[in-house]
Amino acid sequence: MERITMLQFFHWYYPADGSLYHFLSDQADQLKQKGFNAVWLPPAYKGSRGGESEGYDTYDLFDLGEFNQKGSVRTKYGSKKEYIAAIRKCHKAGLKVIADVVFNHKHGADELEKIMVRKVNPENREEFISDQMEIEAWTKFTFPGRKGKYSRFIWDHRCFSGIDHSHSPDEQGVFSILNEYGEGWEELIEQELGNYDFLMGADVEFRNPAVREELKYWGTWCLQKTGVNGFRLDAIKHMTPNIVNEWVDHVQHSTPEHLFVVGEYWQGDNADALKQYIEVTGGRVQLFDAPLHYNFHTAGKEGKSYDLCKIFDNTLVGIIPLLAVTLVDNHDTQPLQSLESPVDQWFKPLAYSIILLREQGTPCVFFPALYGATYKDKGGDGNEYEIHLAKVEELEALLLLRNRAAHGEQRDYLDHPNCIGWIRAGHESVPNSGLAVLLSNGDDGFKYMEMGTANAGKKMVDALKKRDQIITLDEKGGANFFCPAGSVSVWVFEGLA
């Protein structure tokens, strides 16, 4: 099976100028040369704010930047033609393309409907705090700009289980919609807030068989029209696992290619919840390792007081590595976003060495780590901030080392709170492969590690050029390896450097 190295090719504040697909087309060959073989693209369909929408406020799944809806033809990222062209350029370069999909909720309905609802306690969605009442709400999606092309399906209140705004009377809240599928929420694994089925907007009613069929039809249509190689499923924490199982099986059966499917079950402090979701979905989807991200975030904040021996505690990569997609940051955790928890800049080289150079996990690199990013937005305090995210200078070297050196048996030396390491013994199919990684969150570090007796007498150098000495392996194939304070060194055989 091909080893995936994925790039999240966007961030939340990427300019809304329709340039992303052009940029990807220009960069595809270089990305392959740098060591990537997959790119994750943002939602390609029209959101409720048209060309300004990041795409997570789903309006029309079938409008990939083709129809004049919500004030624009193109999306924030470009037109349908440019999207398809970028995918083809990626394929030509040898890159898989992963499409981002938001099924949990919809925004920007075209018509009001009179519907029956009951209001619920937002802190305990199992508790009704009103009697049944009639309201007017935006729950009917007719997509007038598309005029039935690709699909004539009309979404109405029977397609939704909840709504967050009553138009008349004008009131915010969480309203459970009463329809033939019940007045309560769908059963989920996640018990946060009593039941976390409802997240935002018009919450999709997956108990409606017509909804399930429409989403499955869209999945097949998307594969046929775009040629994408997999999907990133947003907010699956808020969706019944049944729809994920049904949908993934359907789209996989519609293509001979093995699809890469990863879900966002954002649970930062409980890897067992991710394990349970994987069990219920029968391993159909990989999951982002949110707990590992938070370990990186904490490690960066605590500095030398953080025990590096615990970096894999309570992580998905620590318990089900084959289904863990590891990451350092993403569009939700970047500064000024909803799950703001960025990893400190000094710790990012250490974190990226962990996700890129170890055997376990499928790494996903975040756009600003490769390209940098500068943007402005208001914080939670109402003040405007200018944010500058610097590139991770070591990243390109780490990507090359992943492909050229990070092969073979892994042996861990996770035995000191401020200095940990591991070795990859190399593999005969990759000449001169093998490496020794040492990182420190405190003072200059050193550790005796063994590359194996077959490597006795060989010389190794720091590929990141943090240390300038040459190390000669002893009769056991071992040596004292070194790294600078608060940094990482990656030692490779002299013939590779």
C-alpha cells in the first residue's frame, strides 16, 4: 500500500480571490518533488456566502463554481473549470486529491417554511424547554440558479432535525424540528451536551431515507465529475455513524480505486472516543489525531517542564496507528479560529519530525508550515489582530528525509523527559536509508542509540545541519547522538547527505 504524505492545501484565511486552484496547478509538480503524494482541498461547492464562503456553510453540493448563486459564480477558491483542471494537473504530477465534504448541516436556504418545533436547552439538548410551537424558518433549498441541473432534489424541513434561528418570531436558539422521523435527535456516540447531533445551521436529518439516497447519489456524481481520490468528512462527531458507513460503502463500491477517507471527529482529550468511533464504523474511515495535536500544543506552551516521554499518551497513533492521520495544526486550530490552539513555532520542527519520520500514522502538513501566512481578523475580545504564521524552515528537509531515509524497523528511545529519540534501521530497497532522530525541549541533548550491527563502522551526519560533527557507529552500530537545545537533529548515513 502506498505511503501517504498529505498537504492541507489551504488555510481559513486564504484570500477570497479565486486563486487557489490556479496556485495548485502551478505548484503540483513542485509538491511532488518536495515529497507529497496527496493534497486535501477545501470544500469545492457553493457556501451560503458565495465567493466569500470557506465552504463549511454548505449551500449547494452540486455547484462547484458553475452557477450564479449566492452572489457569485465562482467559489472562494475558483471556478468548476479551474477545479477540474487543478485535479488533472495533480494527477499528472502523481498527487492524489482529497475532497472536503460537509454533510452535517446546510446554510442559506432559499425559502421560508412554517414548521413545528420545540426549543431545547443548548447545554443539554435532551431537555425540552418549550411546548410545541409553530415558527417560520429558512429550511427550504430550491437552488434556483442551478434550475435542477444534476439533481432536482428539493431540501425542506423534513430533511432537517434542527435549526438555530426562528425567522418569525425572530429568535436565536436550538430548535428541534418535529417531523415524521421524531421530535428528538439522532443517536450518537458523542454524549457531550446531552446529545451533540446539532452543531449549527439547519441540521441534516439522516433518518430520512431520501436524504441518504441524495447524498449517496452526490458522492458518485462527485467522483465521476471530478476524479478525486478520496474524501475528508467534516464534523462526523455530530453525525450518526450509520450514515457514514452507508455512504462510504456506496462511494467505494462505485469505483475500482481504493478511496482515501478521513473523518474529523474532533475530540482532543479522549482517544478512546476515537477508538470507539473506529470500531462502530468498522475501520472504514481514518481519523485525525486531535489528541496528538493537543499534546503538541501543550508541549510547546510548557517548554522544558513538559515530559516528552508522554507525547504519545492518549493519542490515536498510540493505539490504532494504521487509522491515525497525524497533524500539527489545521484551519480550525490556527490563531483567531474556533478551536484556536496553535503549536508554538519553536516546537513545530519537533512536531513535524514526529509525524513525518516515524513509522506510525499518516501525516498531514498544514499549508502555512510550507508557505507561511499573514492575515487579520477580530479575536474573541472584539479587537483586530494581525497574525503572521512563519514557514517551518526544516520542513522541506524533513519531507525529503521521509522518502529517502525514514524506512525500516523503528526502535524508540522515549526514556528522558527532556530528550527523546528513535531510529529507523533502513531498508535494502532504499539505498543508504535509515536515520536517527533526537529532539530536546530543554538543554542540548545527547543519547546513545543503536542503528544495528550491520551498520557498525558507518559514519552519520546531521541532515538538518544543526550539528557539524561526524559520528562513527561502534561495533553494535550505536553511538551517542546529539541535538541542540529546544530543537531536533536528524542523523543520516554519510552517503545520503
